[in-house]
Amino acid sequence: MAARLVKQEFDVAAPHDELLPVSRGHIDNFNGWGVTLHDSLDTMLLMNLTDIYRRAYEQVEQADFWLHPGRKAPFFETAIRHVGGLLSAYAISGDAIMLEKADLLARKLSPVFNTESGLPQYSVNPSTSVPSPCVVSDRKTVCLAEVASCQPEYSYLSKATGHGDHVRHANKVWHVLQNADVSNFGGMLPTDWRVKTGVPNDEKLTAGAQGDSAHEYLLKQYILTGKTDKALLEMYLRMTTHMITRMLWMTPKRKILFPVATRGVLPKDIRERTFEHLACFLPGLLALGVQHLPLDDLASVGVDFQALGNDLSPAGQAEYELVSHYKLSDLHRWAAAGLGEACAVMYADQPTGLAPDEAQMTRTAVRWIDQLEAWRQGGNAGTPPGVGPVIPVRGKAGFEFHEYELKRFVYELRPETIESMFVLWRTTRDERWRVHGWNMFQAIVRSARKDTGYASVLNVEEWPPSHKDSMPRLKYLYLLFSGEELVPLDKWVFNTEAHPMPVFMWTAEEKAKFGLQ
């Protein structure tokens, strides 16, 4: 069925950007270069859709990435989808044209990095090389996810081409973020940054919109480049320590574990109670870290974990005292499992079987680390709070029954939860994650299926469902039920748009040539 849908989408929408599954039309909403085609190249290869891939190959050959002088290409989406898709296709197939076009596009995007700080601008016209600032409240700023979500793509591009400009641009961004003063934020990176000076512009911390993929790439870039960049590992550990101790909350009755966003500096930060579907990448990320990192022996990779809190405010330092009572691997494993169950039950609770884009959680939620402390001091009896399965509640709605109410009712076919089910399955071999994934798949078929593909569902509480005329990708469902030999997680790293790139290490010659430390 998956192969048939890929072919149907190709026939209806190519060479345009995206399929409109309700109207059976198409739209050019990502520069008009065929983003679905570039996004799907690696999918075609993984599914052995050779005939479709050859047709796509011919279109890639013609790509020149021209854009009308009055328009601009958003750097973030263009890098993760177009560049990432082409790079992944090259990595899987070895077809040189894919690498050639990825390199060409990255070079056309490079004017975004011509800023005083090195943080990229929001967009650029690749035909005229004129960048565009992202203006927020009359200040030239960019959000964290948009400046720190090109590093794996640009690093692998330099590795594959031998052209050092790409990785130098990417590493300049990391350097700016590593040197920013985040001592009042528990070492976690805020969401808004000034392009000119490279300093934070707000006090919001989140694993959701505007921050998500930047936090994701701290670990993924570390793994991709052979686990050699200790600074990235330390940034990931600071982020996860603050997240676990300060930003994970739990509903009191059903024990639903969820991440909050916060505003303000420690210890007077104020939490927001919105649970975003976008944040459901987090359980998979934590599980990936448990698999790849020696969390209980960080000294073996040159990291003094307790020292990571030394330059933080007293409230930030207290977070490291809290986690010292636990094995770090346990905390990360428990958080991954609890968040995975929470993301899954947001699907299972709804009449359609599909999760809302946002939910507003109960005011009576409690901080998870406080409940863990009570459990620990009480003798560690049974399963830690917030970690076990959450029983679905259907046929009822609202705070009284669910301990949340829906805020954005739409199901956007986002990949985050299914990605986490895939990673949790691969890293734990616990069948429950595939069961959750199978239930999600059945709900998608039942509630989102259209003649030419799948459509976003406007209200997950309504049956029969009504649909939005748009269709994202569903690659992780295919991988969840494929064999482990297909894209093994010890040899490949997925970018934030599900494009796998091979793990590599820099040679001494490359380090010298590219100026890498």
C-alpha cells in the first residue's frame, strides 16, 4: 500500500511541491522546486521503487533552483528538506547528481551566513543572493530552530564533497551558541536570537515550536560525526538535565508526563501548560541518547558531568544536585518511556485515534522530578511515577476525564510521535512501541485516507472526520515495521525531516583543511 500511495502522489503532484489530497491538485508552497520529490527520493530507494526513482532522477538533473527575484527561499525548510533529501539520496544510491545538486543549492543559500555574528538570516533569493531578515517586534532576530538545524546536513555535505565552506558555516553557528551566556536558563538555549550580535533575545525555553530541531541536533550531530565533538555532547547534557529537572511535568491522576515551555530566568521561570505534538520527538531523542552515550560513565569520554553546572546560577547548579541521586541512564530511560506513553495516549484518547496538534494540560500538574524524589525517598517501590502505560479514555473529554483539553484540534500528520515509536522500538525491542505505532497507522488509514493519499484531519474529536487539503510524509511508519537491517541506528542518523545520513569521522587531513578542532 505504501508503494502505491507514493506512486499516486507522484502521478498527481509531480513536479510541483506538494499534493492536495482532497482536491486532487497540487501547490507550490516551498519554492516551486518539487519539495515532495526531493523529500521522497530516499523513501523511493528504501522501498525499492526503482521506476519512480528513475523518473525523479530525471527531474533532479534539470534542477537549477531558480526563484523569481521578488521571492525568497526560507533557509531552514530549504536546508532540511531539499538539501537533506538530496544528500540522503546520494548516501543511499551513490548517484553523483544528487550530491552535485545538494552542493549547488547549499552554495546558492550561503549568503544567509553573511552576518556579523555568523547566525543565518531567515531567507535568501538563491538567484540574486539577496538575504532577508526575520523581523520580530522591530528587532532583527531568528528563532533557534532555524539557525541550528542545518549542521548535520552541512557537515556531511563537506565530508562528501571536500568543500569546507559548508561545515565552516555550520560550526560558526555552534560556536556562537556555545559561547552565549545561558547561565540563567540552566544551560539550555532560548528560542529567539539576535542576528547581529548572536545573543539571546528572549527568555523562553521549549522543546516545541522554534526550539525543537536545534535541541534534537545537539545529539544527532554528535553521533553523526563519530562522537568526537565533546562540546556538543556537553550542550546536549545541559539541555536534557534542565529539561528533566525543570520542564517535565505530570498530571496527578493519569500520570501523563509532558514537557512544558517556560519563560523567565531561574528560579522565577513561569511554565506554560501547552503540550505540543512537535515536542513528541523528545522521547525518541532521549532513547537514542541512552543507546549511544555512556551516561553512567561520562568520564570515559572526557566529560565531568557535575562540572557542567559550575557556571550556572545557583538554581541551575541545584539541578545537578538533584540528578546526583540517580543513575543518569535511568532518568533518561524513564523520561523516554513516560513521554513516549504520553504522546501515544494523546492519539488513543481521541475518537479518531489521532492526536491534536496542541493540548492544554491541567493546572494541577506536578513537576516530575519532585514526584521522583518522593518515590525515591519512599523506597523506590514499583515503577517510577509517570513511566508506565497510560490507559486511554474515550467517549469523554475535558479536564475532568483527560486532565487536559484540546487547544489546536487539527491533526497535521506530523512525524514526531511515530518517529519516537520507531526509535523506542529499535532501541528497546519493547513490542508496545510497535503496538502503539500500529494503532496510529490504523487510525490514519481510517480517519485520514483519501483517494490520492492522506489528508490532515481538522478536528480529532469529530467522527466522521473532515479534512484539510494538505499531506506531509509518513516514512517512519514504514521503517517501524521494517527489519532492523534497514537503516540501522548505529550507522545512520536521521535529520529532522527523516532523511538518513551515514555516520562518519573526520580524517586528520580534513580537520586541517576545514579548520576543525
